[in-house]
Amino acid sequence: MTDPNGTIFFPPQASTVAADVDWLYYLIYYVCLAVFIGVVFGGGYFVWKYRNRPGAAEAVPISHNTTLEVAWSVIPLFILIVFFAYGYKGYLNLFVSPKDAIEIHVIGKKWSWSFEYANGKTVPSELRVPVHKPIKLIMNSQDVLHSFFVPAFRLKQDVIPNRYTVITFEATRTGTQTIFCTEYCGTQHSDMLAKVIVMEPAEYKAWFDKSDGPEPGVPMADQGKKLFSAYACVTCHSAAPGGATIAPALYHKFGTQEKLSDGQQVLVDENYIRESILKPTAKVVAGYQPVMPPFEGVLKDWQISALIEYIKSLK
Ligand code: CUA
């Protein structure tokens, strides 16, 4: 029941609440299984035992039986109180954060996750946390309903626009786990994935203290390429030749003329790309829907420059 390597039903347990969640799940499962077997086999047995046979006595209807009625009310009541008590304990562990919890903001948007740390560090698609430390996630959506789900942590919470939701966990082993979105949020919902990387505290601290500016010595276009996949731009925009997608393909796009939905033409230059990243609905390309979320306030200036350099390099 508390197999740390996972079972056929569950991935490995990687947080402090995982064992409790699994234990409660199995408790409910086995109690329901016992009730199910009792009802089905008991019912079947009585059908067989009291079947109509020649010469059988007529059944006498019973209107009530106090002992039986009290028993079938009180016994389930106690079983449900046990379920509730364990469930409530688990609920408190997930939703009441210890005072010393490390706070990390989680932003969901179609169709990626990004994570903001206390020192201003903002990282797309990768949540890094130290092992054996309580973490409090403060979550918000920039567009529609999403849901933050880490199966290995038994952690799931809706992420809602215009409202913060909070969830707490403590990872019990280092390594990488997958974050899913479990609220249908549009065409690329199933690609709305991210990673949570659990690190040794010292390793985490070194990473946390490192600046998140551009990496010295790495060409801007290469850094742009990383951002392009980290911010999941690639889910909608093809960067390779061909590749029709739900947004304009970007191969060989720089320097060309683009036809807009209002009939105007625009030159694809640095200004146009910058505006299209920050305010995608300002100029919509003919034949496409205005579905891209704005990246204003999400990307830093050097990141926008890196993305522009990357798009320029696609030829
Ligand atoms: Cu976000 Cu599904």
C-alpha cells in the first residue's frame, strides 16, 4: 500500500502527502469492494434461495425492523467518519502551508507553465524546489481554467484567472517529475506539460542565487531557441520548413511581407515581431485566429531580443 516504487495504479510516492493519499484511496477502495461483493453475492444468494418453487409458502412482507435499520445507518456512519477524518487530515496537509514554506508563484497560460521565485527569477516550464522543504505554490491563470497536477506528489489544484489558488507540498526524493494540466483548456491542452526538478538544498541554493539574465558567451539566437521551446511557442508556431500549424510558421519569415486580417500588409521586422510577442492581437495574420496570449510582463527585454534573433536565424 505504501510502495515507494509505485504500483500498477500509482506512480512512485515522491511527497510527504503521497502515502496518506494512497492509503485513503485503498481504504475507500477495499471498503467499497467488500460492500460490492456483499450486495452482489448476498442478492444472488437470496434470489436463488427464495426462488419460486411449486408448493413454496407465500412471502410475508415485513414493514420494519428497528435493529436492522439502526445497524445499517450507524455502521456506514462510522465508516464515513473514518473516511472524512483521514480525508480532512490530508486536506489540511495540502492546503495549510507551514510558516517557513518557500513561496513560488505559478502562472498558467495557454499552453505553458511558468514559475516566479522570491528573488524575481522567472523560469518557464521548469519548477525547481529543494528536497525535504515545505513549498507553497501560489497559482494564477492569465487566460482560462487550468489545473496543476503532479501525479508523483499526489498534488492537484485548479488554476483560475483573476483568483489565486494555493497548494503546499514537500518533496521526499530528488529527481524529475512531470507536471500536467488536467483541465481541458483548448487545442494544445495535452501539450501543457512542465517538469518539477527536486534538488539537494545546497544545489537549489546555488541555482536560486544564480542570475537569470542572458548566459554569457552563448549566441542570442541559441538562447532564443531555448526560450522558444521553454515558453512552448513551438506548440503553435512551426520553426521548420513546411509545417502548417495553428499559428503562422516562422521559417524564412523574417524580412517578408505579411498579409493581415484587416487587408493591410506589414513587413516582418524586429518591431513587428516584438509587438506580436507582447500584444499578439494588435496585428493578426490573415487566415488565423487571435488565440495567442500576450507575453507583456512575462518576458524580459533580453528574452524578447533573443527570440527575435532566433526567428531571424530561421532560414
Ligand atoms: Cu491548461 Cu489544460
